[in-house]
Amino acid sequence: MKAKSNKSEVVIVIPAYNSERTLKRIYEKIPKEYKNKVIIVDDGSKDKTVKVIKSLGVKPIVHKKNLGYGANQKTLYTHALKSGAKYIIMLHPDGQYNPKDLPKFINALKSQKGDLILGSRFLNKGDKGTPKYKALSIRMITLLFNLILGTKLTEANTGYRGFTKELLSSVPFLKNGNGYIFDPQIIIQAVYFGFNISDVPVTKEYNAEAISPNFKKSFEHGIENIRLLLEYTLHKWNIQKTDFLTSERRIDL
């Protein structure tokens, strides 16, 4: 008789930072069959996030100091891959994304609709309360991504994402930035290294406890996205190489 494997086919990863007031509520909404397949990294929170994680029966992975949203994802994906997961889905702990949408990602990944699945608030009218300036900037950035990358995305700036093991073990995401720049970089990497991207409709609801960039930060993030697309174009045309599109520093499984 074969020994029972501890590996989980699907792993939900949560990048936590100062999330003590919302994390439990979000965790409790995760479908029951996936509650024991959750990895949570605390990114040097100053509140009681770690205590909340432990109260959920989840062993926290803790950054001793705040390293950034992208650094949190690096730790999450590294641990998820080493756990043997085939499909990894990132869920934010602040309540903007609904855990009940998780099966959409799982079904899309298992049916091979894409190696990177993006949750889009602009499909099936899932947008609830996005400021108009932010919605417009997201649509403009998404249009640029589609024009330059040849994709058909409906939302590039989403934080609700699902990945196959094949993508995360192939692209050099450890070279990405430690801040919010990580998100557009991994989309560009997926395209550059030949992986398919698809999207699923999700609900995104703004709330007072969520950590969201203001107008200034949103503008800076937009400029950063444009710079990355320029770097991608120069790299693709062999005019100037960019580090995050070279193939070293992948996860050694």
C-alpha cells in the first residue's frame, strides 16, 4: 500500500500585512475543501496579524521586517512550489476580493485555459466602488499591455491571480521587484517565456480597511508599467537586455 501523500494539488497563498481586522473574515469564506491548503506569509506586520494567523490553525511564515508586497509573493510562491502544489492562487486578506471566486480559478487552471489566470472586475460587472480615475487608468494600462504584449486582457492591474506550477517554476520571478512592480513584471514574464494568460470574472469591492494606492501612487504605478513595457520591447528586439527577463534564478525544486 502506498503511503498517503501530504502534497496538495491546489494551494491558496495569502500575502498578509497589518491584516488583523480582516484576515479571519476572509479565511472563513474560503471553501471548506481548501482551508487546509492555505499558506500565509506575514510581511513584518505591526499589529496582531501573526496571532490571528495562528488562531486559524495555520502556521505563519514571518518576515522579521516589512519587505514589500512583491517580496511577500516571492516567499509565498517559493513555499507553495516546494510543497508540491500544481496550482497556486493568490488571495488578498483585505476583503476586496471574494474567496467564493476561488473555484473559478481552480476550474480554469485544471481545464488548461491558461498558465496565469487573472481575476477581472470588468467582466460581468464585478466592479463595486472603484474610483473613476482608478478604473480609467487601469483600462488604459490594460490597453497598452494588450497592444504591446499581444494579449487580450480585460484587467492587467488585478491582485487576484492563479498560476500553474509550470509557470512559477520556469519564469525568474525571484528577479522581480519587492513592491507592487512585481505584478506587471510577472505578466510580462508569462508572455515572454511563452505561457498562456486567461481571465475569469471576479467581484472587487473597495472598503475602508483595504490597502490601496492613492491618486499619486496610482499615477506613479502607471508610469512604472509603461517603463516595464518599454524594457520588454527593447529586450525582445535585442536592443537592451533587462534583468527580469533573463532565465536565471528560478526555483530549484
